[in-house]
Amino acid sequence: MTYDNNQGGNQQAFDKLLALTAKKMGMSPQMLKNKLESGQMNAMINKAAASDPALAKALSDPAAAQRLLRDPAAAKLISSFLKKN
């Protein structure tokens, strides 16, 4: 996943989102960007979903995924999982 730098304000919004997400995950924005671009994040998510049917169902249903992402407990769990991998 790459992001087109020619989109001006969109790039700034993306950078802010990347920085906020990285901070919540306990890593640098560059590390998160590298993991996203290399597909490591997808592999970690797929691995977690394979071992948890509820997570797999939530990820296959966009509305359920949104609810999951808004849940502070789920965010903490995801963050701790990502730090381990």
C-alpha cells in the first residue's frame, strides 16, 4: 500500500492518522508504514482471525468491524497483539 504524495491535504491527513495510529500501537509512524506496505499487518490480522472465529466474522462484516474498532477493549487487545508480533 503506497500513498500518492501529490494529493496535498490528503497526505497531511494521512500522516496525522498514521502518527496517531502508530502512537496507539507503540511504534513509530515509519515502522507502521513499513509494516503496512510490506503486508506484515495483513499477515498478523489474518493469523489472529484464523484462530478467533468471532474476529474473523467481525472482519468479514464491515459494520461489525467498525464496532470492533470503536471498542476500547478491542483496541487494547489488538495493540498488545501487534506489539508481540
